[in-house]
Amino acid sequence: MYIYLIFPHLQSIQYHTNHSLKFLSSHIVLLSLSGGFVWVFAVGESSSFKHIISMEFQSLESRKHKLQPNPAILCSLSKVKQQKSFQRRSHLVVVLDHLKDVDFLPLIDVIDSMSSSDIDAVDILNESPCILNEDQVLSLICAANQKLHTVSLQDLPFTKHFLRDLVRSGLACRVLKLSSSSVQKLDMVGRFMQLQKLNLDFCTSLSSLHKDCFSHMPNLMHLSMCGTRISNLWTTTAALSKLPFLIELRFQNCLCCEDTGPCPGYPRGRSGFCVTMTDYHHEYDSSENRGPQREIKNSFENRVGVCSGHLKSLSLLEISSDTHCDSKSDYFNVKNEVLHNDFCAQDDFSENLKDSTARKKYISHHASPICFEKHYREFMVASLPSLEVLDNLPIGRKDREVAKAIYSKHFEYLPYKRQEVRSTYQILHNREIASGCVPRISSKLKRSSVHGSNHSFSRSLCAAKLGASPWPHLHPISNIGYVSDEEIKTFRPRQFEYHPSDSSHMAFGTLDGEVVVINHENGNLVYYLPPLGVSNSILGLCWLKKYPSKVLAGSDNGLLRLFDISNTSPKDTDTPYGHDVFTFERFGQLTSVHVNATDEQFLVSGYTRNVALYDIGTGRLLQLFNNLHQEPINVAKFAYHSPFMFATSSFDHDVKMWDLRQRMVRPCYSATSSRGNVMVCFSPDDQYLLVSAIDNEVKQLFAVDGTLNTDFGIPSSGSSHNYTRSYYMNGTDYIITGSSDEHVVRICCAQTGRRLRDIYFEGRGSEKAMFVQSLRGDPFRPFNMSILASYAQSSSKCEIIKVNLLASCEDSEEDSYSQQLGPSFSLGG
């Protein structure tokens, strides 16, 4: 039992020798009396120590249980008392590293008993990795919630359940620092109304930001996400744009900078920075809005294992628009253009160049993947106009002007050159008003005007829907099960093609040699053709145009079959082959098949230097064209409208155009890529060739002579096994491209080459990355496509995913891919 007596002017105490007297501090005396009573005297000039006394003597409870008091807690309470005696703001700093499980309950009782006049703020921190009881830590945080200033939980082995409870309950702190590999999704649905600084550095499993992840922190001003796996420019800026007061942001850091503010060495043009890492030092500035300072420690090596994939020390020129030589000149050309247009005065140009030189000397550390995107800095600056500091580098007026110019040159804000996001209601409303005001004109002119108006209206509607859907709708369509020998199996697709005239049908071939036709709108099985003999992968598929019920399929063992989906019920999976299947002469090491415009002939290419021409009507091999290239011909494609013209792409770096009406001695022309060509295809109007070479070398050529029309300038990954494939979408308006070592599909304008959007795919967990095996644009729906995706696991499973860019499906179950799917392949289109 404790009895507290406050004597502000008491200078001395008389006591009997049978009593025990102990001085615990200069102002607090403990007098033990008989009968179990304990008298506590507070001696001094202030009577505000009542709760401070109770805090210091919580350790007595520990003594009752024969436990020693925690010296770290006593030290923290003593500092609070000193701050209070000097009438300064009092911070109670709780260092989790120094606590044991038995210390939590007394400390929680102390915090619960405090009033607002006793302690101004509570900071809960950790300095080094340790193992703690999650429930007790969460109870401590909740008890101090209304007084919290800083919560720093870094390198602690908390489970995702603890983090989920923490972020869903919300906190009243101003500074929150989390560093955990368990943070896979930023689902901060709790209220963080007072939060001003958020540090998520080294959350190595955090790969994307979701639509509403910042919706409950309206006052956030400083955000750091170094060493994460954030990579998507579009969804990231869409999420960050909902923070009205965000002024400092970083995805990489200069290691002399412990916060998100501007680097102090930048204005002085320092040539480099010390490569060190830092930990917390629990000293506080007198300013209420500033968080804990840090002391620099050489702990860089401790982080290497955590972020081995992203620990790179590169100059800013290697991670921004200056990555490539042409980008360097582009940067200064745009800067000169800005100057020429009176954006800034001529006498400021030398200062601008000095700033650029200083930026070159900036050393990047712990960069997230988004930093290595081409024109990353310019994209972020142009997309977030309120931002003042990015990656510890200040953003000036000239920086914004240059960023805006570079953004408009290399990116499309909205499709079809629309400049602002408009609601679909506004577009429909304006259309109705316009239709009511159209004057009477001749029927011929009226039809032309209506056609043009409808075309413009459709594009405006698409732009509005796409602008409102930064997170597109994703839906897997190939995970259809079937019964075989009383066992339910699922398909493993390897190649697919949309039906040329039925918008609901799609055919795909599997790794097991099956051919399947499904209704991709409702998921129903339309047709099933089992493998013939030994299972072999289907690498080539092509629908006939005049006879749209027929599909040509080619396997990697050279088997060629033409079948009719109108003759067999999908339930007859064990029916022997009949008149609905026609088999052609084999072509060894097959990789692609393609039918000409009149459905009379088809081409077959493979992992050889030869191309075969077959007659569909008779089934005969008409001709074998030998040695058309110096290396294997991966893909051969007929033109859409001419039955005689076809193009071949080879790993010998060449693309060649051929005419069957001429002798096949030399091509019409040949165009060369810097790397081996994976595939080629014609534009739907046959005006262009789209050529895809290894590691993101994508170019559009004029079909008439093979000269370059557009180089899409997609950065290479450095992998010689990054097999890139590209196709048209929305007719000839846009192209989509993806590669076998990357989990992103890029969408570019076919006319200007500007990037419209990147679509990223990923399964659950960092080990389940998704790669692009193949892809096709939907021929019937604008801004729709399907992607054949594989996973970096050994189970060899793949799936086809439909993507609708005009619809948003944030965080649905079908958008998460938890299956472990198989490796990518280099063959076929």
C-alpha cells in the first residue's frame, strides 16, 4: 500500500531507527513503516510530481514478485521529470529493446494513469531486432495512442496479423516508421488523421500501392519508401495524388540524409556522400513537428541481405531520364526549348546546368525498382505538382517546366490526346446537347458527320473510363477444370488466339498437346481436342477467316492438325478422331503457323532456317523454302489483306519481307535489329510491321520498304533471355508489349511511341512473380487484352488473364494469383 504526501517546502525528515528510509532521487523519499505502509514524500518546489512518483514506483510491484525494476524505464521517467522541471515539453521514450514481458503491464498501467498535464508525448521505438510479445506491444501502443508522437517498429519479426491489426485500428501518432518484410499490401484502413511522416523503408515485400491506401491520412506530408519493390509509375502517382499536403517523397536516398528533406550537400555541389546506414538516436528537437534525429552508424552491411535485389549505388543519370545517351541530349534539348519559349531567363541557364551537374554527383542508395524506370523523376514531378522534394533533391520552378516538357514528349496522360479526365456523365450529356443542336444538312454529309461524331464520342468515352481506372480489372479465364479418368484436371495453356468473328470465343493450346475452345465471357467449355499420342506443347494456333469454325494447330513435335469445332460436342473428350480433324505432313521443331488472307495456304516456321508452305484444301506440302535466314526463324506471318505477302523474323537479327509471286531467292527487303528477333506481325491495315527483338527492342517499320517509323524506346533489362512479344490493340492505334523475364505489359501509342500505361502482374509473395509469356489485343473491345502468364516456379502451370483497362477492379479475389506457375519460353509468338 502506498500513501503519497506532497510537501513542497519540506527540507528534512525525522524518522525512528526502526523505520527504513531511502532516498530514490533528489526530490523523492521512501519511508517504510511498520504494518506494511509505505510513505512517499515528494520534496521540492513543485506539486506536479504525483503521477511521476507513481511511475517511478511501479518498480515496487516488481519487487513484490522478487523482480528487479527495469532501469531503462526508470531512466526514461527521470528524463521526463527533468524536462518537466525546466518547463519543457516532456517526451516519454519507450525503447522496446530494453523491455521484458513482465515490464509491459506495469508500464501500461502507468500510461493509463497519466493525465495530459503529466506527459506531452510518448514515443515507442526500437533500436535493434528483438523478439517481443505481439499482443503486449499492441496493447502498449493502444494505451499510449492519444499521446503518441512517434512509433518506430523496424526490423522486428512481427507477423502480418500484428501489422494488420495495427494499421486497421489506426494511430494518433505524427510519425510512423515501419520496416518489415511482412508488409505486402498497404491496407491502412484505420484512421491516421494526425500522421505527418510515414517511413516504409525496407518493406521488401511491398510491391504496389492500392487505390485507397492513403485515404485515411489526409495530413501526410513526408513519405519514404526506399528499398521496397514499388515499380508502377501510374498506380503509384494515382495513389499519391490523393495526398493534398505531400511535399517530400523518396524512393531512394542519399545516405547523408536521414529524412525526406533536401540534401544539405546539394546546394554546395558536393561530389559524393558517405555510404553508411543509420539507426535512431532518441534525441528530440524542441519543435513539436520534428521527429527523432538519427546518428550515423556504419550498418550498411546489415541491410545487404534484406534488399540484395535493390541495393545499387548509381548516379541519378542512371536512374532517370538520363539513362541513355539519347535521353541526355533529349534532357538538354528540352531544357533549351523551355528557355527558348521564355519559361526562364537566359541568365539562369548556367545555374540550371550547375544544378544538373550537382544532380549527376548525387549518389543513389536503396533505390526501389520504380527509380529505374526511364524518365522516372520527370514523371513524378509532372504528376505531383505539390511535391517540393523528391529523393532528397529539391524541385525548383525550372525542374517543373523541364519535367512537364519531357512528360508531354514521352507519355500520354490520356488516350487519343485527351488532356483532362472527364466523367462519362459529362460526355454523354454533351453528346445529347450536341445532337439536339445539329442543323439540317444533306443526308450524305449528315452520315459522314454522324460517323465522325460517333468515332470521336467513342474515343472520348474510352479516355474517360481509362482515366478513372488506374487499377484495371484482371480476370483469369483459363482455370477451367475437366474430368479425365474420373479425375478433375486443369488446363495448362501455352498459346491462345481470339476468334476472328465471334467476340466470345477463344482457342488455346496447352503444354500437354490439348486444343481447347472456351467462351471467355461466361467461362464455358466449347470444344476440347485431346492430345494425339505423346503429349507435346501447342506452339502455333490460327483461326481460318472464311471458315471461322476451323482452327489450325501446330505442336512442337511438328504435328499439324486442322479441326472443326462445329462437329464435336465438348463432352465427347474421349471420342476418336473423325472427319472433323485433318492431319498434315509434319514439320520438325515447329514454332509458329499462320494462314493467309484467303484461307488457301498456310506457313509453318520452326527452330530451323526453313519455312514451309502448305495447301489447306489438299493438305499437301507445296514448297519448302530453305535457308531464308542465317539463324532459326521463330515466326512467319502473312499479311492481313494480301495472300502472297509474308514476313519472317529470325534470331539472326533480320526481318525480311517476301512475295510468293516472285522467286524466293532474295527478299523484297530486309531490316536489321540490334538483337535477335522474337516475332513480327502486320498492322491490321498492312501499313506497318511491328518487330520485337530480345530484351524490349520494339520498333514499327513501314511495310512498304522496311524503313523505321517508330522506335518505342523501351529500356532493356540486360537479360539475353528476355524474349519480347508485341501486338496491336485498338486496330492500329496502340501496341502492347511484354517480355518473358518481366511482369509488366507496356501500352504505347503506335503513332507517337508515347507510353500510355504499364500493367503489372504479380502473385502473392515475393517468390511468386508473374512473367509475360504471350499476349493479344481483343479485336472487338477497345483497351481490352489477354495475357498468357507464367510463374517463376517449377510446376509448369500457366494461365490466361483478361485485362480490361476501362474497368476498375481494385483488390478483388480474382486479381490475386496464388498458384505457382511455370517458367517462360522463347519459342513461338
